Amino acid sequence: FKGRLNPGYSEIVLGGLQNVFPRIVDARRIIIIGCGTSWHAALIAEYLLEEYARIPVEVEYASEFRYRKPVIYKDDVVILISQSGETADTLAALRLAKNEGALVLGICNVVGSSLARETEAGVYTHAGVEIGVASTKAFTAQMTVLTLFALKLAKEKSTISAKEFDVLVKELAEIPEKGRVILQQNHRIQEIAAKYKDAVNALYLGRGCLFPVALEGALKLKEISYIHAEGYAAGEMKHGPIALVDDNLPVVVVAPQDAFYEKIVSNIQEIKARKGNVIAIISEGDSGLGELADDLIEIPGSQPALAPLLAVLPLQLLAYHIAVLRGCNVDQPRNLAKSVTV
Ligand code: F1P
């Protein structure tokens, strides 16, 4: 269970998967399963694996997968993601897939957990102990492992050019420094939190692999501040959530300068036309949204596939500050358990 990024050599080593990698390369499809935050990491992986490794991917909640009668092939690879490695639904899904003869792999944070013991191979995220109930650094670590996995598989399957692979690996190594730059805006994010701490509802929007990041931002706010929040694919706004927009609704829009930029700007215009309050997560130095959005948080530029690793940080911080300002216990939110073992 070892993962190692070897910049300079443009090679990705995921030691824990070494013996089973030939089976992964030959897989018919990949099914990724998790609960809560781990499920959001799985959704991001679907974008990356299909784009780069050109393999069909299905993502499902463990709590659904375990109770229906899913079709599982012996040449499927089933990846179970869990911070704790003890989530009952995820373990039940693991056993179901294993019984059907699929290759079951784990991505988890707790060494020696049930998930690690029962899967055939896997990668530890080594994110350190998660003190808070709501998953944060484990999510970043899960995404990092899944990004490495997608790129390694793409390389083995020759579905990515050497140049594109090298650029992504190089930029991946720069992510920690870019993350530090985002954390320097902590005070600014705290000020934004003070403006919206009394909100009753909030909406989070994103496109592409930043759509699951919007889901995760909404989940963090719900979990620790008890504000009702919904995450949506920005293109779906006009199919329902737009009815909610008024001058009481904060809308967090993940809007870096990527291929969707024009579309997301037009989403922001639609929200502003209905007097919604827009908190935009923008690319560093993007002056275009200054006039339009109410509040801006900058993230350094990156390859679009790596943007989730950066964009989630201000959303986690925003939820944290709002929860603290509302007097909530951010480490032990009501009704939640670190490991949902029943
Ligand atoms: C899954 C999860 C977490 C959430 C909370 C309840 O846990 O839904 O994402 O933050 O802790 O459990 P895990 O399977 O990733 O340990």
C-alpha cells in the first residue's frame, strides 16, 4: 500500500497496486463506490479516468449499490473509497463485488482498517489523523491518489500523450505550493463568511470535474454549519434551482478560466439578474468577474484536471468560518459520526 510521485522521472509509482496493475489495464470497466465525501472524490475520478484512460466508469453510493442487484463482471475493477475504512455500507458493497469475482481495490486513510484488510490491493492516502468528523484533508488525499491512478492507467493504456502526461505530473507536484497561496486568503474568506453566516439556504455551482467540488462545498456547509445547501451542475440551474434565487440566496460559483468560463459567466449573469449574491472562485488575476460577482476568492491557475485539488480549499475554509461564526462545533457536528459502522 504505497503511493509515490516521482517528479523529474515522469513516472507514477503506486506500489500497492503494482501486482494487480495488468488486471486493471485489461478491465472492462471501473466501478467506484463510497459514501459522502468519498463518493464526491469518486465522481471527480470518473471525469479523469474517462477523459484520460478512456475506460467506462460508474460511480455509486455504497448504500444503494449494496441493496440492489448490480451487474458485476469478473473483469470489472471495483474501487472502494473510505477515509475510515470502516463505513458499513462501503464494506457491504466490497463484499458483494468480491463475491462476484471482480477485482476489489481500496483507497483509505486508516492503516489496517477493515477495508484495507478485505480488499485485494489498494493505496493508503496517509493524510494523517482526521480530527474533525467532516472529511477535509482525506478528500484532498483521495483526489490526489485518484489523479495519480488515472494518469498511470492512461499512460499504461497509451491513451494520453507523453507530453500531456509530463505536464500533468509536473503540475501535480506544484499543487501543495498553490494550496499554500490559497490558504493565505484565510482572512478574506473569514470576512466573506461574516457576510453570509445568517443565510438559511445556499447554492453551489460548478461544471465538469468542478461539479463534484460544488457538491462537496455544499456538503461541508451542511455538515458543520447546519445551513441547508445544494450543489448543482451549473448547466442544470435553469432546470430548477434558478427558482430559488433571490436577494437572500448566497450562490458559490466555481468559475476558473477553463473551457466552461463563458458558460459559467452567463450563469453568474442569470443569478445577478435575479439579485442573488455571488461568491465566485476565480483564477488568480481574472479581472473579468470583478464587476459581476459580489465576492471573489482567487485560486492559482492549473491544468483543469487538477483544479478540484485547489478549488475545494476555499470552500472548506468558507464552511469552517461560517460554522465558527455561528457557534457550531466544527469538529463534532451534531448527529454525525466519524465512522458510520451501522
Ligand atoms: C464517509 C462519510 C464522510 C463524512 C462523515 C460521515 O466516511 O460520509 O464522508 O464526512 O464523516 O461518513 P468514510 O467512508 O470516508 O470514512
